[in-house]
Amino acid sequence: MAQNKVVVQYVDGTLVKGETRDFSPNKDTFHMQQQDNEILTIHMEKLKAVFFVKDYEGNKDYNETYEDIIAGGGKKIRVKFSDGETMIGYAQVFMPKRIGFFIIPADKESNNERIFILNSATESVRFL
């Protein structure tokens, strides 16, 4: 199974960086190996989102524009989180009764390749 670089964000704002091989949106937990090789069990119910990233550093000064069209990305969607943060991306599927859903950011320069958003961490989700 492929190893994915991820940044996990908990609902309290804590960020943890590492790699995972067993993430599944259909499971309650997955494992993440941190950069110091410590392996953590991540419990989905405690999360805001899982960011599948190109690299761990990113560019903190970059402001995402969310204006790009992503061919085959699905429907454009605006997600407002309970903490006030807003993201815009493309979702193939959104089902509010499920634990979460994937979006592809509507910014091709984003460090995020895709994001798994936990429905429990959202205030509203709207198709654009």
C-alpha cells in the first residue's frame, strides 16, 4: 500500500505530521508514523481534517485563491468549519450522514493534494 504524507489537524487545533499507509474513510482509526518514527493510532472522532500534502513545510505566506477549475474534481463546494475557517474545493461525493468526505482544493498551487474533512467539524457545507 502506498505511503501518504499527511498533516492531521485535531478539533482543538493541534497539528501532527507523518505518513500513513492504512488511512480509510470507512474506519474509526488509522496509524501514522511521525518523522521521529513514533507510530500513533489516530482516532477519527477527534479530528477536524486530514491533509494529504505534497511536503510538510508548505508555504505559510501563501494565500490560497480557490479560483482554479479542477477537471474531474466533482462539484465545487464551500466548507465552513466550526472554528470559523473556510475552504473551497471540489468534492466527488458529499453525504452528511457519513463520517466525512474528500475535497481537492480549488487552488492548483496549494500544498494540499486532497483533504479529508470530518463532518462533525463543520458548521456548514454548500455547493457553489
